[in-house]
Amino acid sequence: MSIKTILVPIDGTEVSRTALDAALLLGRDLAAHVDVLHVATDPKDAVPLLGEGMSAAIIEEMIQLAEREATERTARAEAMFEDARARFELATQASPPAGENGSALLVKTTGREDVLCAEKGRLVDMVVTARPTEQSDASLAMTINAAIFETGRPVLIAPPHLPETIGKKIAISWNGSAEASCAVAAAIPLITRAESVTVLTAENDKTSSAVAAELVAYLAWHGVSADSRNLPGGSQVGEVLLEDCKSIGADLLVMGAYTHSRMRQLILGGVTKHVLANAGLPVLMAH
């Protein structure tokens, strides 16, 4: 399956700019269409506990303030979109085909970003989001969670500083799990285009280094000649994984998204949490 449609939510802040750039870069390289989703908050939702100890005048003032902020964010999102679309030279259109250089459309709506991202993300081939930083809103983590666990689609998480390329040198974090398998399957359109692919496996009591050779053999059926490297196991796997990605010059890490509980998806596994917080390269995750 090829990647023909991409969804990227932006909120008009600088944190979301790299996600937009990553999505349009992929749209151009893959001749795909990118829906750029801007969700304005309903001003009434910004007022907590309406009527609880607040006068009508205060409530109205809070609503007006929220409206002004929403209007300003929308204006920034519009300017951000037009700037990025022009830089990556994508056409503006709402219907196929996307054309040789891809296409993009700014979709504006009102509601909750995480809810709408989950709904719209089920009908695209990939979702792109920004990586959480100290400057990002708490809502970004909710959007990432919704994208990974509620869309059934691969999610590419863009770092604060985007590399010039995405997917020329791919690293795959592989442990033979269903989550890792989903990530590899979703990334095949990128893996088959890559100049180099390296399988990284951390050996422990649950994962044998032999699983790396099995993935290398599988990728060979797709015409991919992949290398493999064994990483030391232990509690610092996430840190070692990112260090190895840096040492081989990877511009994309493919990995499964893990949780500690099927009932509590927000409780991420240690490696997943570390990578989400610290990755300096784009990360494609699937669950």
C-alpha cells in the first residue's frame, strides 16, 4: 500500500510548525495529499464550570477573551500553512489526484483537536504530529495519544528541529512484537525507497538477537537490503536506541508504540515514553 493521504493537526503555535513541515515534505516526496487540520476551541468550552461562582459579566469576558485567542491562533495557522505550502511547492486542492509534487488543503473546524484527529485520522494513510516540548500545550499529548491508539494508522512524530530529509536512512527498532510488526508494515512504502535500512535489536530475556535476522530476511522479499545491529539490553534501552540512531545518521526511526496496560493507553511503556520525550529525529510509531 502506498501513502497517498496524510493528516497533520496544527494549532498555530511554533511547536506545530515542524509537524507541518514534516507532513508537507512527505507530501512532496511521495506525491501525496496533505490535509492540514486546524481545530479552533469553542470559546464556551474554555469557560470552566459555567455559573459556579462567576457573574454573567465575568463569564462573558472570559468567552470574549477565548474568542480573541482562537481568532489569533487561526490567523497564525493560516499564515503558517501558506508559508509552508509555498516553500514545499505543493498545489492547493481538495480532490484527487495530488499531482507530481503533492497537494495540501487547510481544513478549519471547531471542537477538540484530539477527538477530531482520531475521527479524521481513520481515513488517511498517515498522521503527523509534533513532538511534545516544554513549550507545547497539554492538549498535544492528548492528540498524540488519540492518533496512535484511536486511528489504527501509523503516526509520524516530528522533532523540534526537522532534518532535511525523512526516510533516506531508516532505523527500525525491532523486537518481534505485534506493535513493531504493525510499524514495519506501515513503513514499507518508505522503507522500500530508503538508501539504507538498519534493524536495531536490544537483546533481553524476552527478545533474542536472532529476531533481527528474521526481519532482514523479510525485508529482502521487498527488495530491501537491510543491515542489523544488536544493542545492549537493560533499563536504558530508549537512550541507547536514540544514540545508535544518531551514530548511523538515521533520519527516521520506525518502532512500535507500547503501553503498560490495555486498559490505560496513556500509561506508555518506558522506551516509548523516552523516545517521545527525547527523539531528535522523526519517529514513525504504530500500535
